[in-house]
Amino acid sequence: MLLFPNAKINIGLNIVEKRPDGFHNIESCFYPVGWSDALEVTLAETFSFHADGISIPGNASDNLCIRAYEMLAKDYHLSPVKIHLLKTVPIGAGLGGGSADAAFTIKALNQLFDLGISVDEQEQYARRIGSDCAFFIRNKPVYCFEKGDQFDTIDISISGKWIVLVNPGIHISTVEAYSGVVAKRSAEDLRTILSQPISEWKGHVKNDFEATLFAKYPLLAETKEKLYSLGAEYAAMSGSGSTLFGIFEGELNAKPHFPDFRLWQGILK
Ligand SMILES: C[C@@](CO)(OP(=O)(O)O)[C@H](O)COP(=O)(O)OP(=O)(O)OC[C@H]1O[C@@H](n2ccc(N)nc2=O)[C@H](O)[C@@H]1O
Ligand SMILES: Nc1ncnc2c1ncn2[C@@H]1O[C@H](COP(=O)(O)OP(=O)(O)O)[C@@H](O)[C@H]1O
């Protein structure tokens, strides 16, 4: 079985308050984008995991695909599989790539072994892996709250627009990003602003990670400004960075403007 775990962007990200468990309550819009890994899960004599493409920091045995398999294997009889991951989505990039791989592994195993795990239950499993992992089960635009693992509908009209994702190659860990911010409830309601036309978003739809991370890494602010200078209707950092995105009315050939960076561009679903 071959699946393509895709990245997400955060459109707006309010870090509302610190929770007693050390995590933060957030408010954001998760939106799927087409930048994808390739994940092959097939029946095998013995369990194996192999990753190609962008090198993944840490031990291969800690890969989130393996964690997903081991988690389901505790509750269901799973025979061995061979998992092959082709890593294309930048890592530590605010794109949720590792979480997507784990969520798609849950979906693949559910199908391959006909486990009959409902979508709600798959989300429950995914929440155990990471805060943004559950989003990738349904993989549709949502408003998220609490740890970023609870979802509600969102009224947002950007389908069909052109998106450019620029990754300047700075690896920012999620822990590093959260440790730099002071949580504060937003004065403006994110869902209300996102329901307005995109021309109304600039200056109102904010990512609370930007202030500290732009001060630490000026290249991020410069890249966001460059996206605006190329005509973006809205530009921002995704999640805990370091990927910036720009949303454009029509197609743009962004590659020549960012020759040194990893880049993905395409149409928003
Ligand atoms: C920041 C966001 C925004 O969408 O994503 P990325 O930009 O990393 O993709 C998410 O909140 C990241 O979600 P995820 O990457 O799944 O984080 P987790 O593995 O659950 O947590 C890693 C660490 O981040 C911090 N953390 C995470 C989520 C949250 N709501 N509050 C936190 O304080 C905690 O220190 C935690 O130990
Ligand atoms: N399949 C995977 N893909 C990417 N990172 C993984 C994977 N499995 C485990 N990891 C670990 O998770 C960390 C964060 O990964 P990632 O999801 O790319 O971050 P972000 O959500 O900030 O984009 C990596 O530094 C890596 O050590």
C-alpha cells in the first residue's frame, strides 16, 4: 500500500495559555498542503523500517511510523510489515511532517489489516503520538484548539489559490519555539477574521511564534517580506517554523526568487 503523507500549514496561531500539564492551549487553522512524503507499507516476513530522502535526525528506531505500528500492535494482532518512507517534507519546519507520517501509518495499517478502527478512534490513537497528529487523520481544513488536537469547522475561502512554501533550512524544534513565547489570549477572534476575504487578513491573522523567532533568525522575517514583495495576498510563518508560506491570487514561478531554499508550490485544495 502506497500513501502520500502531506504537510500542513498553520494559518494564524494564537498561543492562548500555558496548561497545568506543561503544554499550551492554542487556536489555529490547520490547512493541508500538497508537499508530501511517500510511505509504503507492505506485508513481510519480519518487521522492518527504512527511510530514504532527507535525513531524519535521531535514531531510526524512534521514527514516528514505528511508534504508530507499535501502538496499534498493542491492541490488535498485526503481522509483520515492511515500512519504506521517502522523506521529502522538511523536518523541524512547522509543517507537521513527522505527525503526518504517523497518522498515515495508522490509516495504512487500518486498511491493510482491515482493523475496522473508526475515524474518531484513529484520531484518538494519533493524539497519543503528538498534538498535531490527529489532524492528519481527516486531513481537511479545521479550526483547532486546546493542545491543537481538538477540532471544529472553519469558514475559509482560499481553495484554488496558489501557495508557495519556502523552507530556509533552519531547523527549529517545537520545544525550542514554545519555550520562547509568553502565552496571551488574542484580542481578535481568529475564526471571525479567517471568514473575511484574504485581503483583510494582513496584520490581523498572526502567528505568535513569529516575534521571538524572527528576532532570533532575521532571515525568516526577510523571507516573509519577500513573499509580500512578490505579490502575496497573505504571508506568514507556519507553526513553529522555519517554513514561510505565501498565498497568491494566481500562479507564480517562485523558484528563481529563492534559489537556495527548499520550495514547494501548487494549488490549495
Ligand atoms: C507548533 C505546532 C503548531 O501546529 O506544530 P509544528 O509547527 O511543530 O508542526 C504544534 O503545536 C506542535 O505539535 P506537535 O509537533 O505534535 O507537538 P508535540 O509532539 O505534541 O509536543 C512537543 C512539545 O511541544 C510543546 N507543546 C506542543 C503542543 C502544545 N499545544 N503545547 C506545547 O507546549 C511541549 O513542550 C511538547 O513537549
Ligand atoms: N517520520 C518522521 N519524519 C520527520 N521527523 C520525524 C519522523 N519521525 C520522528 N521524527 C522526529 O520528529 C522531529 C520533528 O519532526 P517534524 O514533524 O518534521 O517537525 P515539525 O512538526 O516542526 O515540522 C524530528 O526532529 C525527528 O527527530
